[in-house]
Amino acid sequence: MKITWYGQASFGIESSDGIKIVTDPYNPETAGFKPFSEPADIVIKSSSNDSFHDNDHLVPKKKGAKVIDALPVALETGSVTSHEITFKAIEAMEDLDHPYHDPDQNAMYRFIVDGFDIGHMGDMGNKFSDEQIGFFGGVDILLSHAGGKPVIPLEELNRIVDRVNPKLVIPMHFRTLCYKPCDMHFISSFIESFGKERVDFACNSSIILNKSDLPSNTRALVLDNV
């Protein structure tokens, strides 16, 4: 499986048989990250009301591509299947004390690719309930917030990781040199909080993983944005 971090909460996840998933696509003009260039089979977004998470129209798509809004999935059936991949979703909410606008509802989600169970935190900005923590139970890879307000604080992330016990934490939603808003932590804050002895660096925006690559104890893997 290949994982690419595009920026913010957006990843490209490609299976060994070529199915390409893009998560929570941003708007390059407002976010500062590069435009999407590779076509996707599936685009999944945590909501349809946030310009940093819901730009499925800016992602090139293959013939027969599917766009999934995770919030209606969470509110209605709880799961949806496309291209033989099942996506499960649970309700979430932006920071109730959001600094810029009234908080909006969104969703977090999880899915399995090439035997990897992957969880994505969407745009959650508050302390996780026991139900939300339980939703991520058993994930191999947790795509996690790492930039602090307006998403969860690093202390809350550490509490969640201790409860969920994923094999690999891949941080997202943090400030970079090209990210236009200046309201989040740089990755150094995550490393200090998580423990630098437990953090590895891909030194690239993409990495290819096999199941045998997963550590026995939880570690973080930081992807670059290039």
C-alpha cells in the first residue's frame, strides 16, 4: 500500500491493485498546498461545509469514481461500500469554541486497504467520547490531528493513542512552511508531546508499506510535504 500526504487532512492511499483513495481534499488557493494531479477512484470527505476538507471537485477522477460524504454515512447507515472497500463513519464536531466561525458537524471514518485498518480523524475539535475512541479500536494506522486548536489538543491526542493503541500514527492537520493559515503548531510540538524516541521520519511525502513494516509498539511516522 502506498500512502501520500498531500497536506492538511488530505492523503492519497493506493492499494496494491491500483485503487486510489483521496481523503478530505483542501483548496490549494486557500490552503497553500499543491493542486491535486493524480486521479482518484474514491474521494471521501468528513463534511460538505468546510473549505479545507470538502473540495472533491478539485480532485481528478477516474471513470466510475465515487465521492463519499462521511457525515450522512455516519448519520444514516454507518457504513458504505465502494470498489469493494467498506467505509465506516461516526459523528464528530468542530471545536465548540471555534475561533473563526460557529462549529460545524463532520464525521470521522475508517476503512481497510491491503489488510491495513486505517482511521481518519476528519475535522474533530473536541474531547473524544468513549464511543468515538471505541470506534477507532483495532486500527493499524491512525491519521491523526497534530496541530492543536482548532482541532484537538496534543494532550487529547496522546490520551486517544494510549486507549486505541494503533501500530502507526501518521500526523496531519499541522502547520507547514507552505500552509497559509498560521494558527496551528508546527510538527515539532507533536514530536515533543508524543516523544521523539517514538517518532520516525519518511523524509518524503509518500511511503510504501507492507504489513511486516508495522511496529510491535505504537510509533509515529512523519511524512513530509514536497
